[in-house]
Amino acid sequence: MKTLTDRFDELQVVVDNPVAQLEGFIRSGKKVIGCFPEYTPNEIVYAAGMVPFGIWGAEGREISEAKKYFPPFYCALVLSSLEMGLDGALNKLSAAIIPSLCDTLKCLGQNWKAGVPQVPFIQLVHPQNRKTPAGIAFLTEQYKKIALQLGEISGQPVTDDALKNAIHLFNQRRAALREFSEMAALHPNLITPQRRNTVIKSGYFMDVVEHTKAVEAIVAQCKTLSPEPWKGHKVVVTGIIADSPSILQILADNKMAIVADEVAHESRQFRQDIPENNAPYEAMAEQIAQLEGCSLLYDPEKKRGRLIADMVKNTGADGVVYLLTKFCDPEEFDAPIVKKFLDREGIPSIIIEIDQQTKTYEQARTALQTFADVLSA
């Protein structure tokens, strides 16, 4: 029987070699669709007989060609994603779905269309007023339009039955990842911040059924173990992305365990199921209408602070680490609002700026060491 370490290591290999995963799908005769941040309709890709493949930039990738399209003071997630397209690393994709949830992503889509014509660009426009009947109807039509485009690429039209099946499979993975997140909170000695990220991130590069089985196997083995006392701190992490080995290692070095997250790249993708009913496109639109806490989705009431505070309360966390993506306007607008709310609630928090192009995080290390001391006081 595989040990838990073996299972974590297998998923780490996937995370470390996404290109090998992509090539493996191609060799098996599958077409692959690049799915950019965030809220791409992976279920529709799957229902069209193709593989959704997450594109969320690349840590430490040298940026050269993308600077011809964007200024250097731009979100590194977008810069590195475009760089991969421009240097041919993503040429084996059959298309790229790029949402236009913020000004930066809008520009990415147009620049992709101009600079990477060999990988067709599929635009996804989410409505601003996503909760209204008109907003749901608009997004429903967007999904149907994308289904037609994907069906033309794959040669396999998207049927309602195929989409319902895809929604069911992706909901199964969402449930497995939610349960894994709970296990990570119970076993911080075993599931480090890096391992937690690895399990979630690997799903962007794997077949949904295969990944669900891998996560369920880890959860099943965790359930056989008795939780060990944790002598460190418990934190909730929020932000767009927490996929930085350096930052995750600094958290581990300071005995900070991630017991929950409100991160776009992580639990925001699996926090909420898509309703399984007879109108699959409408159900997908309704899921977006119901999502809360995202800086990229219209939220006049700014519910994110309360959402994070509830996570702290429910998990017994000691504080919050806000990983602020550098040059991300929506996050920079949200950060002070969230911080002010947490201060009123008496919840210790810290804002750490992260950037996929940063090679050293010594300033962040000092700040997190200090934050650990505050939590210990």
C-alpha cells in the first residue's frame, strides 16, 4: 500500500512537470484547452471531450517578450502566462479560454489574440450584475456560445447529458478537496503548507477523475490517523494565489499551519458546487451568482472580510495572512477594507506582497517572523 508520503510525492511530480502532463494528454489523443484565471467553465471543456488545463503563470519565469505587450509594472501572473504563449511553451493547446474579469485580463485576452495566433483565443465575459436574472441569462448565453466553439474544436458537440455528467464529476472533486482541506487543518504536522498547495494545484494538470481518486485516497488515509498536537500557529490565508514555494516554506519555518484559505487559486475554486439540475448552463451561471468574497466579482457589500472572519472562528485560527499579488488592482482595493474589518473583529492579520518574479522573500520572512511573535504574545 502506498504511504501518504508516496501519494504527496506523486502529486508533487505532476506539479513540477506540467509540460509532461500536457504532452501526455496529447500523446493519448486528447485535445487540451488552456484555462486562464479564473472561473473558466472547465465542465464545458470536459463535456466537449477535451482536457481543461490550468494556466496561472509560472514562478520565477524570465519575462522578455511579454514586456513588448505589457509594461513591466504589471501583474506577474499575466506577464508570465503571456510569456509562455509567446515563447511557444503552450503551442500544443488547442485553444485558450481567457476571462475578462479585470482590466488586466481584458488586455491579456486581446494581446493573446495578437501575439499568440497559433493558439485560438476564446473570450469569456462575466456580467457585472451577476446576481440579477439578466446577469444569469447573459452568462448562460456566454457558456452556450463557448460550448459551440469548443464543440467545433473537438468535433464533439456538447450535449446537455455530457455537461450534466461533467458537472457531477467536477462536483465530486470539489467535495473531495473540501474534505482534504479539513484533513489538512486536523493534521498540520503531516500536511505542510507546501503539501496542501501541491494537492490542490495538481488538479489543474490532471484528469478530473484521476485527481479526485488521488485526493480521496489521501483523505481516506488521513482519517485512519489520530491528530497530533500542533505546537505552532494556525492561520487562514487569502489572496489571488498562494502558489509560492518560498512563502509556503517561510510559513512552515515559522510553524504556521494553513487551516483554511480564501484564495482564488485554491478553495475559491471548490468551495461551492454547481447545482445538479436539468438546466446545466443556467446552473453554472447560478454558481457564479452565488459566489462571495472575490475581489474580481462585483461585491458592493464587501462580504470578504466577514467570510474570512467566519473561517477564523470556525477553524480556531490565530490570525490571517493576506498574500497580496503585486500590481493587482482589485486585490489592492480589497486589502485595506479586509484589514480594517479584521482589526474591528480583533483578528490579527498581516499583508504580504507576493510576485511570481520575486527571487527572494527576505523582507517577507522578517515580517512573518514578527507576525509569529505577535501571535505568540
